[in-house]
Amino acid sequence: MQEQQKSGSGFNHMRFKLSFGRMVEMAAEMGMDNPLFRCHDRAAKATTSIDGREYINFSTYDYLDINTHPRITQAVTEACQRYGTSAGASRLVGGERPPHRKLEESLAKFYEVEDCIVYVSGHATNVSTLGFLFGKKDGIFHDGLAHNSLLQGARLSGAQRFSYNHNDCDALEKMLEEKRRDCKHAVIVTEGLFSMDGNIPDLPRIIQLKKKYDCMLLVDEAHSLGILGKSGHGVREYFNLAPNDVDMWMSTLSKTLCGCGGFIAGSRELVEFLKYGSPGFVYSVGMPPIIAEACSTALDILLSEPERVKKIQDISQYFLHYAHEKGLDTGAAQGYAVIPVIIGNSWVTGFLSQQLFQRGIYVMPISFPAVKEGTARLRFFISAAHTEEHVRKTLDAVCEELPKAQELVRSYQQSHPDVFTDL
């Protein structure tokens, strides 16, 4: 057994240990509970239940408070009775069901483009699309804070990868001037609303650069679909853009549309090419029909109940302004669904999250490697179901508990100077 562990064929725990795993072990030595993988007793809404206790919840993607909507429950029940819980095969060879096309047609209509392809995973949508469409002679120009799925897709493609400073269009143009001529095909990759900082890119300027330098453009709307724009049509409505100014509208189905999976909406030619070749679609079982039905119904609710969009925009702005009143650092957040409170020190952030949990407030700490060292934060996901009372109670508690967390970490550092030298 010892010989096997020393060889390359065995799993060496120390060699492959993840950064998150190391963080959890070190935190345990400091007396911090593991905040990861807590099990919720029911649907996580503006409040949730963990081990029978009620918490104000800021860790759900249910932005428009649509999950558990009676229309979805009924639609899913009927779809389950007819189609079961599995597509049974890749859609290419026997897993195609009417709910799949219904969802794709609805999303294409929503974006005012020709067609749409739905993948079984949001992460795999970006990985498989970028990995399949681009190759070693091409170039992928991506925002420095692009989501992991976009980075992994870029790596898989084998294309040249160019990362420009976050939301810095001048840096992007300089990079395009220097590097675009060396690439056969090129794509610019950005997000509609950034998942860590909660800010919006200058998409009109990016579109100008896309046209000037003959690039494709992929916009990941995982956190902006249903959130931005008066009616929730996303960053396109926010800036009043033409639908075809973006080649690939991407989003997940797990947030506003409270299902699971992802999609690419664009030209019919592009979608057909992906459907016959993208590995994450061709070689994966089809999305469960009941999930497709749930997402279609959620999209209908978004369109028929626009007051939900106004609610999340209003409560998000209230959160942002109240945080500023309390002197909290929200970074570049613009007050749409995702708002960080930046603490800086990873260990202080972890203890602060734990202390809030003890006070009945559930918000997750985000630290390295998910964000840069020194920018650890509590990341708040806002829901249309949150109230001003939820916000005040939570941010008041943050202000009360932050000095305690800072003192706890200082004391531990003084008594264990050789253990956590990077604190």
C-alpha cells in the first residue's frame, strides 16, 4: 500500500489537496466551523432552514423569488407524469423531447435571435462551446474576472488566451491592437453582471471593439438575465442594444429561471453547428424534460410578472445604499442582485460569516482562490423576496460582529506566530 501511494498511479492526498481543503483544515485549527456544504431542510428563499433553525438567507440564486411558484410545480408534475425524470439519452440519438424545443424557442424569442441550444450544465455550456469553436490558431480575449467556466473553455480550446484588466476597455483595445492580427479567429468574452463584484461591463464600447477588430462576442448573462433592464431582458435592454450585436448570448438556467443547465442563443447557423459537434451537448444525456418545463414556465412568469424585476432592483439598491451608510466597502457593485461586502482578510471574513450564522444570518465567505488575496468578502445574493428589515438587520449585525472577528484573528496570530504567517 505504501509503495502504491508513492507511485504516480495512486491518489496522493497531500499532492492533490485543494486550496479550499487547506483553508478548511487551517480554519478548524483556529476554531472556525466549516461553512461549506451546509444542508438546507427546504427550498432556500429569502429565509431558509438548516438543522431546524430559521436563517435570513443571502446565498440563493432565486433572484426573482420564482422557485416553488405554483405554476412551476404544476407544470413539472404534469411533465413528470408524461416524460419521467430523465431524457434517457443524448438528444442527438433519442433524448429529444418537446419541452427541450419549447424552451429553446422561448429563449431565442426572448433574445430576439434565430435559435438557441440548451446544455445540461451551465458550466459545461461555456467549457464546451469555447472549447469546440476555437483552436490553436485563434485568440480568446477575456475579462480578468471572467468566470471559471469561461477560463476552462478557453484553456480547452488550445487558443491563445489574453486576459485584459477587469472592465478596462482601453486595455482590451490595446491588447487587440497588438495581438488580433496574430489570430485567425478571435472572440471577446465578458459577463453581463460580474458574479464576484456585481458590476456591469461597458458593453457598447466592447461591441465597438468587436466590430473594429473583427471579433466574435460572447456575453455570459448568468447573473444579469432577469435582473438588468426595465423588464428583465438583461444587459441588452439595460444598454438598449441590437440583439445581433452579440454573437453568443449565454446564460445559466439555475438562477432567474430556477432550474439547471445553460444555453447559447444566437444565429441558426451557429446553433446547428453546436448541436452537431459540441461535445458537452452531443455526448451528454439530454436535460431532464421536467427541468426544461420548469425553466420555460419560469421564463413565462418573468415576462408576465414584471413587478418581480422592479422588486429585486429596488431592494438591491436599498442594500447598496444602506451598506454605504454603515461605512461598508461594496467595491464596484452597482446594486443589482450581487453585492459584496469586502473585508480583505480571508480569516476575518470566515469568522465574520460564522458569527453571523450564529445570529441567524446565512451568507457565505469568499476568499482566495475564488478572489484575489486581500479582497476576501461576504458575497450577498439578493432576492425579490428580501425586505428592508432583512437588509437592516443583516448589515447592522455585520458592523457589530466585524470588530470581534478582527480581534479574534489578531489574538490567534499573536499566540501562533509561526502557524499563520500570511495573516
